[in-house]
Amino acid sequence: MNIKVQCDCGSRFSFDVEPINGKMPVRIQCPSCGADDTALADAVIQEKLALEKPNVSPGAPENSPARPRLHLQTSASAATAPPASAHENETVGASAESERCAKHPQEPAAEHCRVCKKPICLKCMELFGYVCSVYCRNEAERRKLQLPIYKNQRAVVQQNASRRAKWISAVVILALVLIAGAWAWYKFIGSHPQLVYAENIPADKPETIYKLLAPHDVLSVGENKMTLFDAAQKKQIWSTSLNSENAAPPKVRIAGENIWLVFPDRIAAYDRKTGAQKQSIELKPPVLGVAENASGIVAFSAGDSGKELLTRIALPAGTIETQTIGSEKKPARNSQTDAKNSATGFAHLAETSDSASAETGRDVREFFADGNGALEMTIRLLEHKIATRNAMKPKGKSHLNGELNASQSMEAAQEELNDIRRNQSGGQITEDVSRYRISLSRFSAHETSEWSGEVIGPPAFFPLSTVDVLAGGQAISVFDKNGKKLWDANLTYRLPGEDSDRPDIQKNPPCVESENALYVFDQGMLSSFDPESGAVRWRLTSVGISGVESDGAGKLYVVTTSASADSIQFSRQVDFFSKTKPVLLKVDSATGKILWRAESVANNCFLSGKFIYASLVTTDPMAALNPQEPAEKFYHLHRLNPADGEPLWDYYQSEWPDHCEAQGNWILLQFPDKVQVLKFLSF
């Protein structure tokens, strides 16, 4: 029987022997270290005998002793013994399944040490891998044995975990660097407006109208041409001829998929996608007035027998209704005069007031699109009356007498300008407190209603969503859409702009309706009314209010100033040392509570979606020293944080645009000589 034995020192040797009673007949020693390996040889014999059947020669006595035969084969050098083959390792591993670990007898062997061949369990392998001890591991390194890697060994697990942690840390650091870089780019570049499109306006076409339709579609309407341009792709979408003989561009109203153009003699609809003309409604001349708002377009034109023709286009559907209005009992009107009066509006009314009683009894007519119908307001001056009041502070001690030092130069310049104003106007202003008779005629498809009354001061009419407001002097009257008067209210001060640029009051009305509330502001106070009863819900004192915007979510943005009430009384006073600043307030529409206050960021505010834009126009403070020279104006466009009113960016221009609008994060600025389209990123 051939026996193969591996000593604990690592040496392997083999020999042929005839065992007696399943054991070695003689003792056997390791040829390398001299250790007694008889027990190892006996174990191998027992294993072989268990697998083999006894082979007894016929006729031989069963108990006859066999002559021992021993043939020892050893390797040339124990230190250089070749490692067991893979087949041998598998055999050893298979035999280890029935063995117990040499260090942990209670555990079954899972492998054999690849150096000393002792059986080892999984616990040993977790510590040392495919060897049983540190000694064997060092011995394997010394012999340069290639040991397989046990994946569950603690050192391997820790090494993999450490490597994984390093990779994760590197990925996290790289991600943080990328996020920080992206945030820095967005904070200082991406979130700020960038110029994406610009176009010069020809000097001979300064009245061209530009509008931002979709976020990146720019519509230009000139005197005889309309063009739609894609600012994102920088290409023209379409262009169409208007076939108009008018020198000035028409009014533009966008409704659904149509572009409506209002000419003096016709109203035309164009397809928003292609620019093709869909329909054209001719207006019979002379046209007395044309008005348009979000609900529709109405046109009044002269008819026969003293009657008039009302043409109404409901938006966005585009349905057309024509109605003959007026009564034969009413005196026929001079169409030429009425058309002139309607066109001149308050400019003509101002001339009437200034020409004293000679013009008393002359009518001025204005037309409005109002809900599902139309409205005509006829204004007649009943009693011309002008009130004069002092608008400058009394003159104090003069700085112009005696010697001046450098610290008194500004006081002296201020005093000199105030003296000039006193010499020009006596330091006084005039206020129109004349009596006017107002007639309101409402026309709808089914009925006509009339209302007449008097107001003190120049009248103004504002059609809102559910109610209409008639203002005059320091009072307002509110009507429902059927022409029924609901209530009156007195204001604390006169309406803003009455002593300066009165026609602009229609472009920037002092009343706003939103969320079942009517907000009206005068020169020094903002009031919230119940639109049905006229009950005052709250009042907010602030001097210089010029605009109120509602976000539709219970918040108001109020453009005002930090001026005191003295600035209303002494409106002509020049004060270089005034601390007055433009102010923007965010107000809770339910309570009137101020949520935040931002100074020197806005004298105009407009909203688009979630974005709040504020524009600020400043002038050279020294321009007042030379009134003959035009003051240089500087323009700042801010995007504000809704949470606190802080500017997120400031887009600066050295000139003031005539028109500014936004569609989300796209902004259009129209200057006298150019158009700019801006865009910024937002999340």
C-alpha cells in the first residue's frame, strides 16, 4: 500500500508498506525534521482501508503474519516541496468535510491549511484565510506560495470596505465639487439675465410695437408689416403685410390663438401660428371711438338718423355682434366733433377747463369695453372752478445774504431753485374742483341702461372684472355690471397724478379688483373695500403710491415711497436733503399687514408667474441745478425674492426703456432705438 504523508513542518514523503491490523508495522519519522509521523501514517492507512476491501490470497492462512515491507520515498528537499495540485487540494477539502478543526474541535473543518495541511474551520479562515496561523502565513510568504483569497477573511473584508469607502468618498467629494461649481455658476451667471436677442429699431420707424408672446416669441408690429421671430432659435417664424394706409401702427391685443389688430378704420384677426389673416371687420367712418380689454374690443361709429353703430368682438372666441344704439328722441350728434373729442380725451377736457365758462356745456365722450357689452361716458362741464393753494414752504432765513462756505453751497442752490419756482408760479398750484355731469350709457346684446350724476373734479372711469369705478376729486362711485350704483366712498386725498400727467391714469389705474376685494389708492392711502357693500376692511397709510399688483394668492405688491405727508401739501418744494426713497411693500390682502419692505429697488413692479420684477429709474441728482438740460436717467431691473424682497440680480442700463414685459423667465425691453430679449435660468 502506498502511503503519502505530509509532516507538520511541511515536508511531504511517501512509502510502500503492508500494514498489520490496520496500522504501521514500524515507527516512521520525517526525513527532514525527524518528527514521529507514525500517527499520521496510521490515519492514512485507516482511511485507505475504509475505502478498499481486504484482498486475501486463496489458501493463505488468515492469521499468518505478513512480513513487513517498507519502501520510503522522500522529496529531494523538504523546503522546496512543490505545492499540492488543485486536484489534491480538492481531495483534501473533500476529506476535511468529515474532520474537525484543529483549533476549534467543536467546528467542522471547511478546508486544510495550504502550508501545514491541518484542518481549519470557517472561524480560522475569517482570521487567516487559507492558512491556520500567522506562522503559516509567514511561511507561505517565505516559500512564495500563491494563496487564494478568501472573500470572507476579516482583513479582506476590511480592505474591501476601506477601498469602497475611499471610492464613495471620492465620488461624494467629486459630486460636492460639481454641485458647488454648478451652484456658483447658477448663482453668479446662470440665474442672471443674459442677452439672447437684440434688434435695432430704424430711426424712421420709432413707433414699431414689440410684444413677447410665448416665452421666446417676439412679435413686432410696424406701420405696414407684422413679424414673429423666435428669439431662442434666432430665426423668423413668419412675416405678413398689413395692407394699411395708416402712418401709425395699430393697437395689438392677443387672445387665444389670434392676434387682433385695431386700426382706425377696421379690426383684423391674424393666426398666431402662421400670420395669415383670418377675418377683417370694416368700421363705417367716421369712427367715434375704439376700446379694448381682455374681454373684447368695441368700436363706436356714426350711423344714420342720429343713431350710432356699436361693433363688439368677444375675446377670445372672436364672435362679432353689431348693434344700433341711440334714440331718435336724443338730439343728433356732430360725428366729426365727437370723434375729435373721443380722440383727445382728457387733453381736450383740460383745455375746456382752462377756457373758463365759455366752454361750459360742451360734451366729451369716452368709450370702454366692459364685460359682455360696451359703455359710453359723456362728460359735460357744468361749473368751471379752480382752487389755488400754497404748495411751497414759507421762505426762511436766506443763505444768499452774506458770505458762503463750501458746506452751505447745497443750501444756497436749493434756495435759489425754490425762489425760481416762487417767481414762476407764486409757490402755488391749482386744482380742478369744477362740477361735471357724467352720463354712463351701457350697451349689451339685450338691454341698454343709463345713469347720470355729478362729480367734483376731473372724472375717470375704470371698468374692472365684477364692478366699475367712477372717480372724481376725492370720491368714488361703484357700479355693478348692469349699471346699478352700489355705493359711494370718500377718499382721504385726491387721486394720484391729477396735477400732472392725468391721461396716464388710464394706463395705471388707482383701483384694482382681486379676490373679492376692491383696492383704491389716492395720494396718501391705500384702502381695501368690500366690492358689494363698500365696507372698509383696512387702510394703509403711505404717501406716493403709484401702483398695486396682486399675485392672486392673497398678497399685494405696493409701489410707493418713504415720503411724509408734507410732500403732498408742499409738492412744489425742492429739497436736496430729503430722505425720500422709492419703496416696495408686500402686504397681506386680508389684513393690510406689511410683510416686508424693500427700499430703493422699485418705482414700478410687475409679476409673471412666480417671478417678481421691479424696475427702478434714477436720475442724476445734480440735474435739478440745470433744468434746461434733460436729466440723465439710469435704469435698473431687479428680480426680487418673494420671501424677503431682496434683489436676486440687477440688470443695469444707462437708458430708460419705453416698454418692459416678461413671460416667465424671458424679458423684453424696448428702448427708443433697440429691442432686447433677456433670459435667465430658474428652478
